[in-house]
Amino acid sequence: GISWSIVESPSSENGISHISVGVDVVWCITKDRKVWFRRGVNSHNPCGTSWIEMVGEMLMVSVGLNNQVWGVSCDDRTIYFRQGITPSELSGKTWKAIVAVRESDRSQTGSSTSLLSAGCFFTDDIQNQTNAIIQSDADTSSDTELPSVPMNLANTPPMGAEASSSGNGTGNQAAEIPVNLTVDPLDSDQGEATVALTNNEKANLEMHKSTNPDPSAELRWTNIDLKEAQKYPVLSVSTFAETSSLSSLGMFSVGAEEQQYGADEHPLWAWVSGGGCLVDLHSPLKWFTVPSGLSSSAQSLSLSITPAQTAAWRKQIFQQLSERTKRELENFRHYEQAVEQSVWVKTGTLQWWRNWKPYKWMDVRVTLEQFTGSDGMRDSILFIYYMYHEEKKYIHVFLNEVTIIVEVLNEAKHSFALYTPERTKQRWPICLAATTEQEMHDWLSLLNMSCCESRRIQGPPSHHAIWSVTCKGDIFVSEPSPELEAGPHLMQCDQMFWRQVGGHLRLIECNNRGIVWGIGYDHTAWVYTGGYGGGFIQGLASSADNIYMQTDVKCVYIYENQRWNPVTGYSSRGLPTDRYMWSDASGLQECTKLNTKPPSPQWSWVSDWYIDFNTSGGTDREGWQYAADFPASYHGHKTMKDFVRRRRWARKCKIVTNGPWLEVPSVTLWDISIIPSSDADDEEAVALWAISDKGDVLCRLGVTQQNPAGTSWLHVGTDQPFISISVGAYYQVWAIARDGSAFYRGSVSPKKPAGDCWYHIPSPQKQKLKQVSVGQTSVFVLDKNGNLWYRQGITPSYPQGSTWDHVSNNIRKMSVGPLDQVWVIADKVQGSHGLSCGTVCHRTGIQPMEPKGLSWDYGIGGGWEHITVRGNATDASRVAVQDTSEENPAVSKDLEGEEGKGKTEHSRTPLMVSESQELNRNTVNC
């Protein structure tokens, strides 16, 4: 490492007195003996996010190899084990006391007898081997380890007992002074150790040769129980000798807290260490029951053999057993396992949008088979059985190849779609429909959970996750691979796996510190709570806490169209070639007040139809907009050349769901932006800018990882309403006004969060802008015609830049990340089987010398409305992009070819979009 990071104590009054670190957990004890668990510790954020107080008071805790925790209680000085710790529940559930019995409390058992007899039988061999074995074990350890440590009890977690004198049942308490016990593993003469009694607690650790004929002098040494060789078959051969010679902890006194006890009292433990203990979560532990037949007579049988001899004997037996096992299994390697896997099956009847003409829904039998292999890993296959010309056929999908399962926006069906990388290229997913909403949600929940199990994904999204929203308002999240942005072999974005998160939003923004905000269709702001699941996702695929109820309201619009004639004026009788007199915005579908339904069965009407006067272009007093003909640009006043008119009717509908979101009250928002990366401490504020639904620019104060919702709003003055805002990694704030012009906010910094003034930036020629996104250094804007522009000439001394460069057309939304990566929602993308609207696309070839990138990579779609990559700071080493002309004979910068350049092709997907081609109903469209 290079530096230390300060992590604040959980209590300002009582500092941390003890700390223990596991694989991805941190536990600590404060001076008032309270136990604390550090939340949010992972490889991306090793300092964690906050402390959580656990039940109980402990002297100390110790974390093992797979995050299991042991502790010594402050009250009764008993050793406790933390039960219920799993990869998804790292803090566990409850403390359970371990029955930790000293060797002096044990009775004569079969193990003790066999130990004595085995010791006599192997004595000649072991006496000659002991020195070499102990020496070799010592060599494998670090030179910085303590030179002398005593034995530990093998059938309990490694632990040491408080130093005190215990007799062999006669109540011998002559030695009441603190005792230092040592054994020298490097002693070449003999593997035994003596008890060094001293009146001075600061006496040095000394090594002695045992000359005391009285066995009671060695009562405090614990021999290894032979039964444990069966309990831990996974340990390597060298582990046993190391456990007995080097890996045990010494016994020490705790001064004033030390109390004397006799043979009949339980030991008062002072220290426990489980750092080398790997606990199998699936096997029952035998630490919590008292061994039968306890007495102090067993010790006399175990003292005729030294710990070193025990270790050598144990190693020799283990080697013999291992060789015999290999010998016996060798003859059966070609045999198949009797029980290789278990199979679980769910069947049901659904409808399938068939893949041959004429396209229509047909009844099918669906079977989900889930396999659990001998290694415990699960995988699943979905079979769809159908009839083709009176012949029974089927298609199947491996769920570990499925990249997303998404509900389809269909007002008549409870339908959903399954995508694989191949079907994403085709723009032709598998579409299934259920008869009821509950049946659809049952299948969605089961299939989502099976997909996550197949890909070993569980728990909440990481801080670097990519979030997206469909046109239906569903929220999806994907964990980015380091090869997604850079590397010798770039990961194609149609390989990305997306899983759903409960809730309903219009847009979402995040940063790489886990702060995520969203805005609903009713402009309500929501902040992410850190949970996962929700909605129809239940059971193990959803977190038990941090899930809250969420509502959203949006409007459904229809248009009343009229044409002017000389006799009656404007009327509902149009020309034969005119659009429907009641239609949608395009005029291609008839939409009347009676036949128009909510977007899906999950929505319910909450208002009647009313005239909408807030239509783009303006209206007259009755809500009409005028134009020369259909379709054209509409305006709010009649002229002599206007022969048609329309007005928009709206009706509100509402959805009630739940997810890991909490409402941010008081202000309704239109747009939001969070600084994509920051080196600030966890407690320091994060820059968050927003635009209200009225166009006011706001700056949120007090946003931290501990309080992602912030504390208050600071109003930033403007001379006109704004519609889009973005803050870059170095506090560069750009915004778009409602009239389509761009602005830059000067002098924004952590100490001056609102900056000082706006600088007007000229727009690209004859274009009105609608969105801006700022990364680390790059600035991209999107105009209302779908053109993507890059700002040239930006430097630290001249942050406004100089000129606009055109990058692409056919763009609906875009997001620039902390690595200056560019992701967009493309308006139309042509696949091999169909055309999709609203497709996730990734700009490839972005380099410091090529900030605009070279080409597009097509991902999931259609039906996507929004994406944010502003949390993805997985900084893979940027590699030089090789000459793309070798792999891509024709690389186009445009997502949609025009008349003259329609024949250029991307390396993966044809770019030409035929406007006349009918959108197939099999794609998930807006």
C-alpha cells in the first residue's frame, strides 16, 4: 500500500479498542465493549460505508477465512460463535455459546486410550522424526512469527484459556501467580515444554527442557484429539503439524480481571482466534454440545506423548489414509456417479408469439427444468412445446445464456420477452403471454431468479452498475465487466446480463459511490435505499429490508383531428387520405376515448379525459393547434393557410408497486445529475444538480454516502427555464435551456457548490439542443433532431470549448461516464429479423486521441428509454485500438444510414433503416 485511510469510530465517546478483518467484512469492539459491524465493505470500497451495532458485549472478536466470527463475552467470559453468516447476510443472526472444554476436564475415552497405545507403538519412529518434522514446519512459517506458542484444542476453534492454575481434581491452587506458558517448536532436543513460574509478570518467554517428573506441571498443555481427523478431511497434510506447532495461540493473564477457578468451574476465556478456521456452512457444528463422560482422569493417559509426537503421528496416519483413498478410487474413476444431479421441473400453459408467418399468438406448453449438480451448482433450461402442421416440436433456451427477461408493453396481454445475444442481434426475442397478471409475475420471478442463480449473481447492485429504464418504466441494472470499455478483447454489449429492480421511474442517474436518484413520470424524486428486488421479485431474489411502496402517475394522450371545409368550417369529416379523426400522435392508430385503455393491466385510471393546453407549439383558448396539413409543424393560432387542426386530450393513470426507493419530498423534478466520480471522503458532500418541472435550476446540499437524499435545496438563478443539466467529474456544470441553447456554469467547486454565473455557449448551427452529458473531460449534447455532438477544444484554462463536431444521428438519449465512455439509446436499429425502436448502444474506440470514438456496438432493445453509465468507473487499462479497417471493412459513425450512405455496414449489424418497413410486433417497442 501507499497510504492510510482514516475510518471514524462508530462512537465519538468510545474509541475502537479491538478490530478484526475478514475477507470482505470488518468487525470491531469499542471501549464500552459494544460490538460493531462495518457495512458496505467490498473491493471497490474497502473502507465500507457505516457502522451497525450488533447485540451483545464482547471482550474481543475474531473473523475466520469465510467471514465466520467468534467472540469472547464480556459478561461470562464464554466463547461465542456468530450463527447465520452467509455471503448474502454477512452480519449473521445470533450469538451462540461454544462448549469449550479443557483437556483437564476430559474423561478417559477411546481416543485417549488409542493415543496412548499408538504413542507406544510409533514411539521409535516418531522419536527419530520429530526434530525434522517440527523444523520443516517452522520453516514454512514467516520469520516474523512469535518463536514460541503453545498448543490449541483441536475440536474447538483455536483459542487460549486465561492463565490460572487447575489441578487434576484435588483442587490444587498453589500457583495463584500469573503464569507464562511456552513451547519451543525449534527445540532440537525434545518437543516438550515446561511451565515457567515467576512472580514477575514481565518475565521474558524462556525455553526449558522438561525435567519435572510430576505430570501436573504440564496439565495446561492440550493434546490433539484423534477424532478430529475425521471432522476436517479437507485440510492438507502439512496443516496438522503446523496447527500443533506454530498456529496456536498462547495463554496470558488479563491482570485485574483474572479470577481463580477450580476443576468443577467452567474456564474464563480471554482470547479466541479463528483466523485459520474454515467453517463449512452446510454441515452441522458440534461445538455447542457437552462431550459425554467428562472427568479429569484422561490427562494422565495423554502426557506420555509430547505434542510434537502427536503431530508427527497424525501426519503419518493422514498420509497413509490419503494414499489408500487414492489407491481405492483409482479403480472406479470410469464409473458414473450414482446420483449426479437432482432435477426440479415447473410446467405451465402460456401463449407464444410464433416465429413464422402469419405471426400470431398460439397456445404452448412451457417447462422449466432446473438441474442441481453434484457440486451444488444450478442451471436451468426452458422448453417451449408447440404444434407445427400437426407435428409436435419444441424450442429450448439455456437460462445461463438469457441476457434479460422484460415485460412487454401490451395493453391486451400479460406478456414478457426473453433475449439471448443471438436474439438481440436478430431483434427477435421469444415472447410469451400468461392469462393473468399473477401468473405472469410468478413466471417472471422464477425465471429471473433462475437466471441469477445460473450466473451466480445475488445481492444489491454494485456502485459501478449500469442502470437503465424501459419505455414502460421498468428498471434494469447490469454489472459491467472490465472488458466492456477497454482491453484486448472488448466485450460486446449484447452479452451483458440485465436484471430487474423493483419500482417505476422515468429516468435514473447514479455515480460510482453508490448514490442513485430517480424521477418518476409524475416528476417525484426518489433515492435508492441499497436494497434489491421488489415488485414481482420475491423470496431469495429480493432483500428483506429497504423495500418501500412506490406510486407513479402518468398521462395517456389521444388527439382529436379536424379538417376545414368551405361550408361548415372545421369538422370531423376529413379526406379519404386523412388520418383517423381520433388518433395517437402519429395518426396511424385510431384512439377514441372509449377504446383507449391504460398502458397495461397494472395501471388504473385516476381521472377523466381533459383538454391538455401544455402541448408543444402552443394552443389557442380551446386547446387547438393549427397547421397547413397532416402531418406538419403545429402552432397555437389560426392563419389563412391553416386547413387542419388538432387538440390533445389527456387522462391520468396510476401504478402502485414497491422497490428499493424512498421519496425525496417537497420538490418535483424534470432532470437530475450527480458528479460521476469524486475522491472525497465518505462524509464529504457529493455534487448533485437538478432541474425542477418548472425549469428552475437547483443544487442539492448535504448529499453523502451515508445520507444520499441530502438535506436541502439551493436555488441557482437563471433568466429562462432549463430542461437538461449535467455535472462532470471536475465540477464542470453544463445545462440546456428550454429554447435549445447551451450554458456553462463558472467557478463551481466543493467550497462554492452553486458557482457564480452562467456563460452562454452557441448551439450547433440551426439546431435546438435537448440534452447534455459531461464525463471526465468530454462534453456531448443531443439536439431535438436526434443528432449527437461533441464539444471540441475544452481545456482546463478554457472549459467552455471552441466548436461542435457531429458524431451521429438517430439518437434518443445518451449518457457519458466517468471514463468519458458514451452510451446511447438509439431510435431505430435494424436487426437480421426485425427493426427495434429504443436500443442500447455503446460507442467503441474512444481514446484520449479519439474522444469521439469510431463505431457503435448494439445491445439490448427495443423499448428502452433511458440509460446511465455514470457509475461505471471500472478503469480497465486503455489499450491502443487496432486498425479497424482490417476487421470492419466499412465503419459508419451514423446509427441510421441516409439515402446516399445507406449501404455502409457496421461490423455487427446492418445500419440501413427502412422507414417503410413495418415494425414487427415481436420486438419490445415503445
